Amino acid sequence: MRYFIELSYKGTAYHGWQNQPNAKSVQEVLEKALSTLLRESMELIGAGRTDSGVHARQMFAHFDTAQNVDFGELVFRLNSFLPQDIAVAGIKKVALEAHARFDAIERTYEYWVVQEKNPFYMDSAHCVLRPLDMSAMNEAAHILMEYQDFECFSKSNTDVKTFLCDVRTAIWKNDGEKLIFTISANRFLRNMVRAIVGTLLDVGVHKRKPEAIRTIIESKDRGNAGASVPSKGLYLTKVSYPETIFT
């Protein structure tokens, strides 16, 4: 049987979601906990990879087991077993062919920016002390939705087969203590959101004009976009699936 596990984590102490040699990942910690509690070797497939230091307010992964899982008890035991910076929200049985990565139809990220030194956001937001023109940043962000090829915002030397992404939401909002950039798409390229935010912040400090986004995207050249912002301000906030995969 196949199950989806929903979790959240603070990414500060981890080198991203995905297992890698000589570095602690969220996947590794969760797999070890699940293997211990179910007393069998478990492998998790995540909805995607988050980079080192990136947080997730909602992440999904799937695993297979022949055991009949008591959802409530396993969630309780996992949360007792896991470190404080990883929490399991629920476990659901899904169709056997359901896939946490390939069946996701939309993903949403937030990026948090604070405009003054604040120790409580030290590990969770990017500090920009210069004044930011939110109107200009939103004008530039809106242009993103006119395009589908985002090679200019992709990590260099990546092995993806396509740079096409369907961006459905891209907007800045003032949340009082912080500015939040929200972006939704069917898929994202590696480093894409952090490169977009860095470019939009260039617009916000009047280093670039909003219309420059068109030239950057059409160039397909990562060197023309802005610098990537730090990972600590990035949050995966929602992963959506078709209801038909849940049994």
C-alpha cells in the first residue's frame, strides 16, 4: 500500500530535503524515524527538493508498506521521535500509482524580507535595509506570468529537460513586520525563486526598471538576472494534488 505523509520543517539545520552524502537532510531524518517505528527499511519520495536552509510549511512525501498503518498513532509516535524542527501533520492512504512529485499540480512558495535588524527573523527572513518600491516590484512580478521559459532564473549546469514553468501567481504584500513575495506554479527550476526575488529586489531599489524583466527572461542567460537571495527567507508553503489520488 502507498501512503502520503504531510510534514513541515525549519530548514536551518539541514542541507535541504534530499538525501546526500556527508550532510544531514530532512529526508534522512524522517526515513530513519519511520524505519525505526515501522521496523522495516523505508524510502521516502518527496514532492520536490528544497535547498540547504530552505523551510517548508507544507511538504509531502510518499512511502510504501504492506502494514496497515494506524494513521493517528503513527503521527503521534513520529512527532514524539522526530526533532523539534520537523513535524508531521498527517498520513493518508493513496492510490498505489500515486506519486508525491509527479502528481503535484501546483506548488507555492513564499519569500520573507524584513527591513530592519530583527533577531527573531535572523534565521527566517532576508534583511534589506534600503527602501523598497513595492509598486515597481509588483509591476515586474506581474510580467513573469506572461512567460513560460525561465532558463534565466535556473541554476547553471542543471540537468533538467525543460525550462518551461506555468507561473500562476506572483505578488508582493506587506505583512506589517515583513514583506512577503508569493509565487505559485506547476513546477519550479532549481534556485528559480531565489533568483527571481533577487532580480525583483533590484527593481525595488531602482537598480533596474520593471520592464527590464522582459529582456532578462528573453535572454535565457542566468548572468543577466539578479543575485540569488539567501535560502533562509524561502518557504515552500503549499503543494496541491488532484483529489482522485486519495482513496
